[in-house]
Amino acid sequence: MPRAKDVVYVRARVPKNIHLRFKIEALKAGKDMDKIINELIEKWLAEVAPDFDPEEDEREQPAKQKR
């Protein structure tokens, strides 16, 4: 798990009924919603960017070029 200072907030708008059901199912599964969202994002990234390693330290990646 990343250090607290390495975490950012991601905001998304979802319909109330989906949010409520997500919250209920997360509680039933004994998982917190953040953990599930992280798992879903990592799964999606594995499909679209198989070379991405979520465990790799950001500082090891090449610096982004400024525009």
C-alpha cells in the first residue's frame, strides 16, 4: 500500500442507486470502498497498460516533459 503522502483523491459522479448498492455490497464483503476501487483501477490498467506496475515507485519512472 502506498504511503499516505503518495495517495491522491479521485472524484467521480455516480448515480445514487449505484453508490448505495456499492456501499451495501462492500459492507457485505467486509471490504472498504477505497480498496475495491483501487482493485478495479488496477485490474483495468492491467488490461489497457499491461506494462504498468502499480508497485513501481513513481520516482523510478521517467520524468514527464513539460509542454
